[in-house]
Amino acid sequence: MRSRFIKHFDGKTGNVYTSPGRINLIGEHTDYNGGFVFPGAVDKGIMAEMRANDTEDTVMAYAIDLKDRVDFHLNDPAGPRASWARYIYGIAKEFQKLGVPVKGFNIAFAGDVPLGAGMSSSAAMESCFACGLNDIFGENKVSQWDMVLAGQATEHNYCGVNCGIMDQFASVFGKAGCLMRLDCRSREFEYFPFKPDGYRLVLINSKVKHELAGSPYNDRRNSCENVVKHIAAKHPEGKFETLRDCTWEQLEEVRAEVGEEDYTRAHFVLGEKDRVLAVCDALLEGDYETVGQKMYETHYGLSKEYEVSCEELDYLNDLAKENGVTGSRIMGGGFGGCTINLVRADLYNKFIADATKRYEEKFGIKPEVIDVVIGDGSRRLA
Ligand code: GLA
């Protein structure tokens, strides 16, 4: 990266920052519903070299993996067109809103978190750039939570995804060896040391690219908000901000008026909210069978109720079941990407061999196997 930074700009070096992608053991589509999530950062992410370039607002950016160079101006209200450059522009603009005097800078970046695999490569970019701008222009005064929120606002305001806060949170706050249980309503969280004795956590990337920009992700969020609106209208005495505040009975009350699609989506979210807590309890007792069973239930819900799975991911889930894997489910926003699998160490080799062979036979694509190592969050490296 450094050699590219030197070559593409003025020969000087900058500071180096990194931020990770994430896994999520359980708790999907609960973050924007005020529920719980249970992510951890991974040992793969985005790395960027950055340096102020003494211009008022010129950003010179080089995406090393794409071999793509884009220069743009922070004062240009339209921002750059290239989707990757919009993350840089977005974070810089959000930092300016926070009062950080961001001026022109040079940046080159690269990554080893697979793109579009549901491992939050975009949040890794946002928090990496945020970490750099905070250091270079902000005297590191921007808090970790404000970095998280700037990343989320970048998605909302510049990338067209109305995401929650799980991914940016995990990328900024990650800690080696620990999962984190985050209450997305209060933003309180706890680190959970995660060392499942006798088990391994492995991702299988279907290689179906998951793409959240566009309607399907936002549609689901709208369904959830619509249900909350109807419940709130029926109960003027209560305070209903998200599905977190709603009960199963209240959901039943509005079933006919919101329609089956919105009802079924909200039904998934209420179930998922409970499953995260059940998994945390089970983990504390070392009860991995229950953890795994809840993961399968989540997969079923994501596939049949929330409808964010696809044939390839459902097949990977079936293969896990057939191989006696303790728990398996689609991970992240959906529409492609990986399954996350909790597998007994003694079954690991057989599972991986069988699943990769049969998946390739059926779809003609070699799936990628990614062993999970839980790593640290955003930081300066050099
Ligand atoms: C994407 C979003 C997150 C979250 C997940 C689903 O990763 O960025 O905010 O909603 O989908 O759990």
C-alpha cells in the first residue's frame, strides 16, 4: 500500500489506519428495529494510508484493489460518482458537519475483507476513513460513537442504504476474542469473550454478491416502520418508536390492516429479538446446542419470513444440516453473501469437504471458506 501511495501522489508517505469487517452470531435486521445484535470484528478489513495535501478541498483517492483513481472536491455538492469514492466523500462531509475542519487529503486504500459477502466491507471502509480523518484533522476528539454514526449517516445520505448501526459499531468497537452484545435502543453493550470449546466458527461465502443499495433492504425497513406506525395509532397512551417496543399481541391486533407481507416481516423481527437474548443465555451456560438451534431458526425466518435468502444460501444451510453442523444461517443483510456455521471441531473437515464439493457441483461456483478469527476494531497502525 505504501508503495502505491508514494507512486500515485507526491512521493511522501502518510499515516496508516485499519478497520475490520464483522461477523454476527445472531440478531439480523434487529438493529434498525431497536433490538439486540451480537457481532464481533474479524481479522480482515480495510487499510488506508492518508495524508493532508495542503489544498482547501481536493481529495485525491486511489483504490488499490480496483486500480482506480478518482479526484474530487469536498465542496462539490454532488460528490464523486464512483461508489467507493462516495464512502470517502460521505465520511468527510459528515465529519465537517460535526465541526471537524476537514481539508484536502490524499488517500490510497486496499482490503482483504471480501466485497459483497455480508461481512461489512462498506462499514470497514467508513470506519477506516473516519479513524484517519479523526487523527489527521480532528485531534482524535471525535468519539467512537460519533464515528459509528458518521459511518451510518454516510450510508443513508450518500449511498442509498438505510442501514442500522451494527456494522459500523462492530468495526469501531471490536475487540480480539470477544463478541459484543449491543442493545441498539440504549446503545449499551457488553463484551462477551467467545471461545467455544470444541467448536469452530466458519463462514462459507456463496459468492452470490449481496448488494444492499436499492430497494429490497430499505423496503423491509419500511415494512417494520409501517407496523410500528399502526400499533402506535392504536395505542396513543404508549410510546412506540421501533418494533422493540411492540409485543406479539399488538402485532396480531394490526395484522389485517398492515397486510400479510408487513405482518410476516415484523413477525420475524419479534422472534429474532428474543433469539439474541436466548443465545446469550445459552452461551453463558456453554449450551452450544441451543445456540445452534437458534441459528437454524434465524435462517428459516430470514428465508421464509423476511425473504432475504436465495437458493444458494438455502442450499448451504441444507448442507450444514445434513452434515450435523450445530448451527448455520445466512449472515448479514442477506440477498447473497455468506452462511455462518458453528460446527463441532471433529466434524469440521468432513463438513467443509462435502459442502464445498456439492455446492460447486450444483452451482458451478467454488464457495470460499473463511475461518473466523475475532479481531480488534479501528486503529492507527503506523
Ligand atoms: C446490513 C446493515 C446492518 C444490519 C444488517 C442486517 O449489514 O448494514 O445495519 O441491518 O444488514 O442485520
